[in-house]
Amino acid sequence: MPHEEAYCPPDPPVTPYLSVDRGHEALDWYRRALAAVENNRFDMEDGRLGHAMMTLGNGGAIYLADDFPEMGETVGVRPPPTLGGSSVTVALAVDDVDAWMARAVAEGAEVIRPAQDEFYGRHGKLRDPFGHVWSFTGPLKGA
């Protein structure tokens, strides 16, 4: 009987998959605001972003794609503006909460909760221009 290797997925075990409007703009924004690098990308014939994977500057990863309302039930998600808000927060552990948030705000993010020291570390939240909510947690200021 041949030895079979255990399945090893090619990506992180949990990866947020963001539905966005203006997928190509979102790729550029995440590059600038979250120091992301594009790992792969599939563009559709109609110009929409079919799928992309990005590694964020903190080592985390996200997938993203344009909205495909015509696929309805088989996609199962819609972008936050379509829903009237996001139903999830993407949490990032970072080395400097203030620096990460400042870079994102300079690129057009909206602060929801200013960075402040908490019992568990420094924490702040923002909403990106595509409606997704991001939570930044890191070391206490001056620690």
C-alpha cells in the first residue's frame, strides 16, 4: 500500500475573503494602506476582479474579489455598502498600531475607534473605503 502524504493546503488555515466594489482599486488601496503584496490575481473577461490573494505587511493574508450579484446564492456574500455595513471585523496584530492606522487614514480610511491603550495592548479600529472594518492590536504605546 503506497504511503499517502497528509493534505497540506497552499494557503493559511483561515483567510478572510472580502467582497468589494471596484476590486482593482481595492488591490491598490490595500497595497498602499496595509503594505500588502499581491500573491495572485485572476481578472474576468468583463474587467472585474475574479479573485486575488494578498499578503499584508504583518504577514497575514486576505482574499478579495469584485461583487458578483448575478451569481447570487453560489457566492453567498456581498460588499458592505450593499448590505448597509460590514458583518465582520478583520483583526490585525501589528507592531505599531498608531503607525498602521495613520498610514490607512492617510489613504482615506475612516477612524471608528481611535487607538488607545487597553489592558490587552493598544487597540484601534477603522473602516476602509470599501466598507470593511479593520481592528489593529499591538504593544502598548511606549512599551
